[in-house]
Amino acid sequence: MKPLLPLALLAWLSTPLIACAQSASPQLQQPEIVATYPHDAAAFTQGLFIHDGALFESTGQVGDSNLRRVDLETGGVLQQVNINPPIFGEGSTRIGDRIFMLSWVSETGFVFDASTFELLDQFTYPGEGWGLTTDGTRLILSDGSPQLRFLNPETREQTDTLDVTINGRPVRRINELEWVDGEIWANIWQTSTIVRIDPQTGNVTGLIDLTALIPANLDDPRDAVANGIAWNSETGQIYVTGKLWPALYEIRLPANDE
């Protein structure tokens, strides 16, 4: 479990997002729920993505970390590989016939065969791993800081970085990532906010508020935060969920916000 922040500090960190959202740019968007699906309420969601219509999810917590293929309609796990302790699983993404997955503080990444979930390789990186996505050619990694890292998927070496800012101010606690139609979308840890990042400049161009989607009566509301974004590049559908959430949502942005 990532260490929780004092409430006063958490409020201070969230203030720039709220203040900027109320200015002319970036725009704060309220998503519409298109459909609601069951989600494993025991899954500490760290990564979420769709490939060829299939939903994949990586989960965290030591002893409960795994990579899984999930039936979208039922939320049932169709295929799973467990990550042994002391690894705390984090974000994941797919390039070609391989799935890449991070760990939190073990400085270790994993490469799986996308069909069989066979472990093909491991790699190392300095510091923490939080979220992971791809622009189709590079891995894009977040580590909780305002800086994203770009990795070569073949060598896993860092090739570039991107500083993420909102109205010139660094954006901290960038968590789960998803490449969405030419943008990088990211959950901000311990908030209900998704930021839309320009991958060329690092500027936040929009904010999406998921507050209305947070399920009621969560067993652990401080840990059960919004986390998990999946974009179906073939259909344009977007799905979101959270850690320990019993629901996964298909959402769309209102036409006048797009």
C-alpha cells in the first residue's frame, strides 16, 4: 500500500487542480456513464487496457498482485498469472505479442507472452513504478513524480522524459496511464481526477472529474481511489474503474466538451 498522505497536505496538493479547472483552460469535464459492468471488488487495480476487444488488468498488494484477462460483461477472471511476494504489482500495457508490467518499489519489470501469460523476461529500472502505457512504439512510465519516462520496449532503456505541468505548475502523483487517441490520460493518486496530457509538451489540456462514479459504501474509501483507464482504439470506447471498486464504467465525454 502506498503511504497515505496527511489530509492537510492532500488538500494542498489537490488545490492547483481545482483552481486551474475553474479557469478558462484547461477545461473540467464531467463524463457521462454509457454502461456499468461488474468489477472484482478485491482487485487493487493498478493497470487497465483493452486489446482486440479483450480487457486486461494488473493488480497490486504484496501476495495479491497479478496480471489477468477479464470478461468485460461479467467481471470474471478468464486467465491469470500471479506475481510472487515481495513484489507489489503496478501498471501494465501491451505492445505486439508482449505484455509489460511494473512493480512499485522493487525496481523490476516483467514481460509476459500476451496469449499464454508465460514470463518471457524481466528488466530493471531505477526508482518506483506506478503507471504504464504505450504510444505504440515506446513504453511510457509514471513513478508518482511530475515526470513521465519513455522506454525502448526492446532494450527497456530510457530514451526520453516529459515534464507534466498544469498552467506551468508541476503535476504530482501521476498514477495509472492510458494512451487515448493521441493523448496521455492519467489518474492522479488519491483524487477523482483524470488529467489529459499533451505528449509533445507535457501540458495538461483537460481534466475529467470522476467524483460521481465513486461507488457508495466502499470498505476502504481512502485506498479505493479512482485508478484504471482503458481505451478501445478500434471503437473509441473508454472504460474507467478504481482500486477495490465493485463496478467498471464505460464513459463518454459530452459532445460540447470534446
